[in-house]
Amino acid sequence: MWGGIGTNLRIFFIAATLSSTSILSFCQEFYVGGKKCISVPATPPGPGGGTGGQAQSADCNEPTVFFDTNPNTTAWLWDFGDGSATATTRNPQHSYAAVGTYTVTLTRTIGAVVQPPVTETVTISQPPVQPMFFKKISADTTVCDGKTVTLNPYKDSGPPAGVTYLWFPKGQTTPTIDVDSAGCYSVEVFDPSGQCSRIAKINVKFCLQETSSGGGEKWYFGKGATLEFGLNPASVLPPDTLANSGDLFEDPEEEDPTYIPVEPSSSNALDTPEGAAMVYGPKGSLLFYTDGVTIYGSNDQPLAFVPPLTDSNLGGTNTSTQSSLIIPKNSCNECPHHLYYVYTLNKTTGLLSYSVVDLRRDDGKGAVVEKDIPVSFTTSPQIATRVAFDDSGNEVGYYIYSHDSKTNEFRILKVDSTGTTEKVQTLGMIPSDTTGYMRISPSGDKLAMAIVKNGKNYIEVYDINTETGDLTLSLTIDLKTTAPPMVYGLEFSQDGEKLYTTLRGDPSKGKKSYLYQLNLNRRDPVVINNTKIRIDSSATDIFGAIQMGPTNAGGGGAIYMAVDGSDRVPYISQPEVVGNASEVGYVPLTGGFGAEVKGTSRYGFPNVVHAKPIQDGEGLSATFEGTCQGQPTIFKTQGICSPMKNKVSWDFGDGATGNGTEVSHTYEKEGRYIIKMTVDVFSETFISKNVNIPIVSNLLGNALRENCNTFTVIDTVYIKPTPVINLPDSAFVCVLKGATLLLDPKAQRTFDPQYLWRPTSETTPTITVSALATYSVEVANKFASRSGNVFCPAKDEVIVKEGCEPLLFVPEAFTPNGDGINDRFELPNEFIKDFDLKIYNRWGEIIFESFDTEKLWDGTYKGKLMAPMLYAFVVSYKSLYFPYRPKITKTGGILLIK
């Protein structure tokens, strides 16, 4: 859907300039409509209220509505006949507190003259007892596929006397129905008078039952013209095998999906020079469409009227910029959506009116059940609509903006489950000539309107208060052109900062048609006009409406332009870009290009409404996180068919298995593995529901339940290699001697390795250190996935300590001749301990021994200098810093020279 307020707002674009008509008086005194029922207080939640914790909202009450059909009235005084409040507007609403028949009196003032009172009687009835499913007004249930479920709204209390039933979606009128397919089902129960009703709904899910899709979006317009959209295959991406996390068992990922026009599969029944309207249901299927005169079903046949009418014409017109407007009617507790308002400008009375289409009728094909209900007096309006939300972000209705081409009044209607409320704002200029489109930006915060005043073309841009719906004039852009060509079509880019417009030419008068881009970021209306960019022009083709499509593309669509009499339509494929035709990706009609339509385009495009999507059931899906060798990979699933019980088992593809909705597994080797998930689904039985002994329930578990089905799905996951690194636990450097140490993790099994050393923050494969500290290194294999770089890291650390190697030098000779030079057998040494030196004569006798490195042999034995010759020695010692090492022993001979 279109993005919007925050991220959720869905905007439906509608715009109109209806031809001016004469306004005729109605024969009836005034219109009385709505549900003629008493207002029922909210039912308290909880066991006492019997709603299973759900409150029956007072918002479900629909007031009785009144409308003065005399266009000349300038002031009103309503008396509703129950002694309560009065009203002074043309179209008041009133809620009655008691059953009965009331005389409603209207006293009109026309000009300054108070008119004689006029009256109508209204009978107010009592709504029936609230229907419920599983003691809830809005319930959910999940059952095994292949079974049949009986829906009974009065299973516990029994049905009230004299009530009638109407079921959605097929329109059955029986007290109960049997269903075997997933979907939302609702029942409306009417009191014996048929005026009052209450609704309950239930979402029925059949465990993993396959459901059909409604297919892609189509536009119906012109004379049988169909523009059909399809997903651009280039935007469907293959699985991202390098991703570190993702989904399993699901369809291929779509990244920023884009849509392209495809060859239409069918034509349609329309023959309208300008506007049309279409509505798609929650499953994406076309429900019905209209040109404002006739409503056609999805089978291209006119919808029936219930009760049958002699005149099945809606009373609208198809010779207008936008001939109709379709709004889903929000009713309390109903399935979305089965009632729709179809707004039209009554061709005879000039009233903005609506008819109601009920899709429950005619075996689910739908039928018109109310026709030509007055809303407001307005001539030649432009109409646009946007979704209204409550404080919690839920859709609660729609705002409808209409504008009179002869005044500067905006009428803002809010349509919700209670009916229609209206406020008027006086803003902007007063058009004097025919006007073009009104458009609302995708985010719902801007409204643009095409105006012709005194033969000149203007565009007004308004800011919308997204909470109240109020308008504030932001820009009045003088296009500095005279009409014809008249400013006609309007469309915003997805970001709302570019506005496209067409100027509808007249070849018979030598007036060209134009397509322009206006950059609203320029802010100044003069600058915006002076920098507008011409995308296309034609002296022979008449340019009409422009519209983003498909309307549920979520920003992935193009802007299409209607061209009168053409079997193709041009389009802008890159509307977000500021630039000329080539830069915005404009596909013209010249050369046989443009999007094919099966039929003939005219001036307008349809307003297309999509009901809020619903999900009939849960699919088998799971997620994975972590895809590095030797590190945990987490698999999670929510199970399926909740609240049914599930037993989930996993086969990880390497011979290992697991059980549970969340499991962890570590792959020791890189590679691609086939993941198999098997889910056993169990439904409750009479026994399992009534076992109240916890120990028994825990022991027997699913043995007490019925095995609904077993589902197995298969997917693959790629485990990426993780580096292997090896630093010693500790290393030594002799800081005292100014030594350095090379640290090398000796990384293996690397792929584009990234190094990070701490605390030095170096990123080289090796580092040289001279300080005592704990050094760590992370070596990560780097992989480029679609979502960004993914790393498989390995970490190791080494403690660098003070450690000097023992040193001892043994000279070859010494000269104990008393000259003070080399008189002793010196042994230079560092960082040793446990010293032991022995000197031997030629017969192997020890002639000198020392345990002190400072006390060494001076060449004497027993006070006499020994004879010059070679004497054997043995010296042993241990390392001062590494005392755990074995003792070091050196042997040899020392030459004594005199």
C-alpha cells in the first residue's frame, strides 16, 4: 500500500470536477435515514458482560440522520420529538434513548422569512440481543483443514424471537451456516422491524489451507480500456546466501519491488469519457467498478438492486473529471469490507449523494441496497479522500474533501461507523471556470488542486493536519498560461516533493497539451513555476489525467497519463527524479511505445480503493541467525495454526537434529546445508479440554489431542568459513634491553580477512610490540551480502610479559700474570641464577668451584699458579625469568696463558 502517516497510512486518490447542474427541490419534506434504533450503552467487558473480555462499544450505535433537501434554506431549527436536544444545521444526527414513534419537526428560514413547520414521523426500534461466537463479539478460531465448522451466533443463549439473519460473505439468511474455507465471517441479526441490527464476526482459519489470490491490479477507464500491472521480475531477488540472518521456507525476497505494465488480459464494460471508480477486496480481487451511472460487478455485469428498482441508474454522471467515489463503510464488528459507499453528484438535484453496495447480496456478487442518499449540496465539486485513524493508529473511517468550482469553500466529510459529519473551511481562490483534478499526496499531508480563474491556470497546494483533517493554504502557483490549454491532471511523486500536472489542449483551436514537473522543494511559487520542466507536449494528442500506479505499489509504481483516443498510455517510470523526460524515464507514445490498454483511453483514470488486506492463515516459516562456521546458528519458528499445539523438529543437514520452536546448532564445517523443519499440529479434543490434572496433562501432552496434520518444509542455509588463528597464551619481551616482539596470529582459512588488534587499533596481519600488555586480535572473514557486509570473526589474545633470555659467555683463554688484564677466568652473564662453575685438571680433579658469578677462577690452586695448559670446565645455571626451564650446562676447555 501507499506509505503514509508514520509508515501505515494508505491513501486512495480521487478527484473530480463535475459539470454544473440545476438544483431541483425534492417532493418529500426532508430526508430521514440511518438506523432508526435506540442508542445502546456499551456492554461491560468480562464474565458479567458476557463478552469474554470484549466490550460492546457504544460506537456501534448508528444515529438517525436527517437532511433538508430544500436548497434555498438558510437556517434550520429541528425538533426531534423526544423532548431532548434540538439542532440548527442542514444535516443533523440524533440518537434516541427509547423505543417509540416520534414526530420530527423542521422549521426552515429562507432568506429572512421563517417558513411554516414541516413534519415527518420516525419509528425507533430496539436492537436485538448481541450475537456472539465463543462468547465474544469478535472471535478467532483455527481448525484442521478438511473439516467443517458450524457457526451459531446464539449457541449459548438461543436465538431471539422474530429476528432475521444476513451472513457475510455469501448472504445466507439462516440462523447458522457451515463453513469449510478460511476467511472472515460475520452475521448481522435484524430485529423484527428490520430497522435495527447487531453484528458479530469470527475469523476462521483452516490450518494451512491454500487460498487463492486476487491477482494483480488493473485499471478500468475510457471505452473498455484496461491497464494491467505486474511485478517487475528484476525486483525479485534470489536468496542472499551470504546474509547472516533471514527467513526460511518463504517466497523469494522482493527488494524495493517495482511494477511494470503488462499486456491486459481482458477488457471491461465501461464507456466513460472521464472518471471511473474501482474497489479491490481484502484478498486483492476486484469487487466492483462504476462510472457513476452504473455499477458493474467483477463479472462485468450490472449489479442487482435489492429490492429491485424500476430505475437502476445511480443518478450520477459519467461526463465529469471524476464521476464517482467509493469508500468502504466501517461498521462495528463487521468483516472488512462488505459494505461500500458509492458517492456521486446527482445529475438532477445537484446533491452530493451516495448509494450503498452490500457484497453479501446476490450470492456474494453484491447488490445496491440503498440509492441516492443525500450528503450535502455542492455543485461542480472536486473530490479527494484519505484514511482517518484513531489514537491507536487503527483505521476508523475516511475524510472526503470536496470543493465547489464557484466558491472557495472546502467541505470536509468524515465518514465512519456512526455516519457522516461535515465541516466547512473557506480557503484559497474562487474558481471562475472549469477546474481540473484534486490530489492528496501519498503521505496524506498535502492536497493539490487545479484551478482555472479568469482564463488563467493555477495550482493551489494545501497542508493537511493529519489528525483533524483541516487544511492550510501553503502555495498558490500561477502557471503563467492562459486556458486553453487548461490545467487538468495532477499527481504527486511518492515523496510528495514533486508535483506533475497536465495542461489539456484543444487541437481544434491549435492549442497544445503539456505535461510538466514542478519541484515543490523550491518553496517559492514564482520559482517553482519558473523552474518547471516540460516532460512532453503535443499538438495532436489531448493529455488528460495522470496517476501513480499501481495504487498498492507502496512506492514502486510509475505515473501514467491518459491520452484521449489512444490504445496506449505514456508513463513516467522514475517520478522521484528531478529532470527532463529522459531523466525521469518518460516512455512516450511516439514509436509505438507506452503501455498497452485493451480498449481506448479517454481523459480520465479510475480512483482505485484497496480494502485492508487480511491473512486467512499462517504459513510455515522460520528465521535463522548466525551463519559462521564454528559459531551458533539460531533457528526460530512461531509454529503454525495458533492456538493449536505444535511439535517442531529440525534436521540441520549435517546429521544432527533438534526439537522446539527455538534451537541452536553449531556447524563445524563450512558449506551449504539442507534444513528440514517438520511441524506436527494437534487440535484439542473433548478429553484434552477437560483434563484438569496438570501432572496428567504434562505427561500425556499431545497424546490426548488429535493429530491435525504433519507439515514438512525444506530450505538451505550457507555456512561461511571462519578463520583459524593461533596466538600463544603468553609471550615475553626483554623491555630492559629495549627488545621488541612480533605478534603473528598465523591466520588460515581466510577470505578477505580483516584484522583488528587491541589495544593498538592496528589493522595489519602482524604487529610488533615492545610494551607489556594483553594484546588481542580479531580476524574476520568479510562477505558482501545484499544487506551489507557480513563478518565471520575469530578472536585470540596473548599476554606479553617481561622476559629476558639468560646469557653467559665463556672465553677461550685468560692470562693470570698480574698485569691487570684478563687476569681471571671471567664469565660475562645476564638474567641467570643457580650458578655452578667447576674447573678440572688433566686428571679430572676439581681444582676450582664457585656458586657465585662474582667469584671466578684466578688460575691458582692451593695458592699456586697453575701451569699453562688447557683446563676443562663445566658451568651450569638456570634462567632468572624462566625458572621452570631445565638447567643449562656448558662444557669446554679454557687455556691458561702466562
